[in-house]
Amino acid sequence: MIISARQQKPVKRPSAALCLLLLLLALLQVSCPARMFEDLSARDLKKKMDEGTRMVIVDVRTSREYQDGHVPTAVNVPTDKFYLLRPTLPTDKTMLLVFYCRGYG
């Protein structure tokens, strides 16, 4: 334990296990060849929809937010109900899956 000269309170050092975990996570991030998912702007989604791209759109907002308005053809599966998502997913693994929510944060 280190005592800070300014505060005169004990400062805890991170444990070796925590340091190892952070190092592992950093290595995994660096070793990933590419992102598995990509962000899609509303404009890009609209373009894909207009082009007739086959996709499943999942709205993960609350049921109330979905009722207030949603993307056409979107199915509502709030995050606390993800266990219900499996029957909604396409068997065609090349089909685009789009998940959207209220926003970041």
C-alpha cells in the first residue's frame, strides 16, 4: 500500500490478477484481424432498404419506445428479452442483421 503525500490516505495498487486481465484484453484487441461488427448510419440503412437488401432489423429499445415509432419491418426485442431472439434470427448466415437502439451512452 502506498500513502499519498498530498492526501495522507492509503492508495491501493491494482492486483496482479487485474493487471494480467487488462494485459490479456489489450492483446486480444490487437490480435483481432478485423471488427466483427460495423456501425451503419441511418442513411446507409435507408439505402440498403431501398436497394432491397435482405436483412433482419432488430429494435432493442423498450416496447414503449418501439410503439412510439420504429424502423419499418423492425422487430422489437428489448435487451432484457434477448432469449426470445433466436426464433427471429435467419438461418441464412449471409443475411444482414441490423440491431439498433436509442443511441450510444
